[in-house]
Amino acid sequence: MPEMIEVVTEIAAPCAVVFDLELDVDVHSASLAGSRERAVTLNGRRALQLGDEVTFRAHHFGVPWRMSSRITAYERPRRFVDEQTSGPFTSLHHEHLFDAVTDEHTRMTDRLHITAPFGHIGVVTGRFLLAPYLRRLLHQRAAHIKALAEATAATA
């Protein structure tokens, strides 16, 4: 039974700016520095594109984690999707949506669907431990993106 987490963030910057920041592996790593998150692409590119795969290494709950995801949908600057190809979840599907409220204002929505392993124990763990933890990480990441995007828009 998958858990769905949704985080909506209002950002005073154009969709294209926010979209590009979300796909930058260096920005991703910086946004989650507290968990020592690192993102590495197979092709060495910093900006992810359709079909690219990225491996994340981090420490969560005091344990080292490794997960790989692939960009499976890419509609610049409105939407992209990344899906786990290997890692700790039975499945992970993360949809990133960017709606232009105005030319200079974006509503960014993260929709994360996860299925934890281990059957019924995983369902309970997913709902009461993983979902709240991942929601906090998404909020933290969104705040980082918002700050960068608004600073970029202010200097443009």
C-alpha cells in the first residue's frame, strides 16, 4: 500500500528557473547537506535530462543509504518524474510539477509515492516513520530551491 506525500511551495521566480534548479545534482546535494547527501550521475552531467540515472548516497536515521533513480518523464519547464531503479523502497515515484501562477511566480508541487518493503510492517513504518521524515526532507529541499530561485530572479 503506497504512501503519498505532497508538498506545495510558492516561489517568486519563473518556472524555468525553478525547474532547472530542481534537476541540478549539485543543488540537490546542497539542499540536504545535513544528511551528507551526494548525488552522482552516470554521465557526469550536472543537469539531469530524460533517461538520466542518478545515484544518491546519504545517511538517514544514522544509517548509510544508497538509491538510484531515473528521470522517466521530462516536460520542461512544467513537469518531470523520477523513479527508483534500485534502493530501499519497494517503489518510489516522485512527480515534480511547476505551475506558472504569473510569469514571475511558480507553484512547485512535489508528489512522492513510496511503498516500503516488508509487507504489513512496511505499511506501518511507511505511514508513521518514513512519510513524516520524507515530508520534512521535501520541505527542507523546497526551502532551499525557493531561496536559490528567488535570489536568481532578483538578480536577473
